[in-house]
Amino acid sequence: MPSRQYRSLVEYLDLENVNLGRPNLGQDVPVLVYRLMQYTLRDQIAAEYGEAVARKLFYQAGKAAGESFCRNFLNVNLDLSTFVTELKDKLIEMKIGVLRIEELDPDNLNIVLSVAEDLDCSGLPIIGDTVCDYDEGFLAGILKVYTGKDLKVKEVDCWANGARVCRFQINQ
């Protein structure tokens, strides 16, 4: 295997064959364990390099994950409406969240969407800030693969800033 310096680990993942390595435990893991990994990693990056770098790195990691997710689990040859339906269904199936399109201008690629029961933040204490940088990147990665364009994704509402859903503004 080439050095990770030259090739991302994501490229080596067989995303659908987790059961081979976990024949007894399977694919499921509690949300608490996922969040423990995510937020301790984020805190360590922020402590070492600053909050802006942590946010940037989590966005970039989310974007890489979104691109891989889209390539592995979604059909990019569908029309937009059918693609969004497939994405909604897949996010629910994988227990990532419940997607809802609130506004959609397909000609200009202006979108407002919300995610309820978000894997990253639903139920967190209110800290007065958005925390779903990874989710921003994840959505940007999915949409990049589907549209072929780098769209801007910005979380405007979050459980951690008092909203009960994560809301994302997406545009070119």
C-alpha cells in the first residue's frame, strides 16, 4: 500500500464491507461514541491550531466524505428531484438525519435545506454557535459530485445555537 502521504485512506475503504471485519458487532455504533470521537478530535485540533483551522479541516474532511458517499451510495445520473429523494432516503436509512428541502432554485443552484435529528448535533447544549462544519462539507461534497460544481454551503441554524434543526444555505 502506498504511503498515506500520497493517497487518502478514504480511497482504500471498502465502505460496504464492514461486516467482514465486524462479524459479531456489525455496522451500528451509538451516536454518543461517534460524537465522542468527533468532538475530542475537533477540540484537540482547535487547541493545537486554533478554532478557524479546526473548522476548516472539519469542513474539508466532510467534503471528502460527501464526495465518497455520493460516489458509493447515490446515483448521480438521476434528475434533481429524484436525486434529492434518493439522498433523503439514504440519510434516513443510514441514520444520519432527516433531510427537508425548504427552498430550491435549480436554475441558479440556490438551496435552503434542513436536517432534523442530525447525527452531529441534535441534543447538544445551546452554546450560541453553529458546530456542523463537517456537515457543511459533507453536503458540499455530495453536491460537487452531483453537479460538478463547488457550491458554498453555510450552516445558518443549528441545535447548538438554539434551533431544533440544522439549516444550510447553499449557493454558487
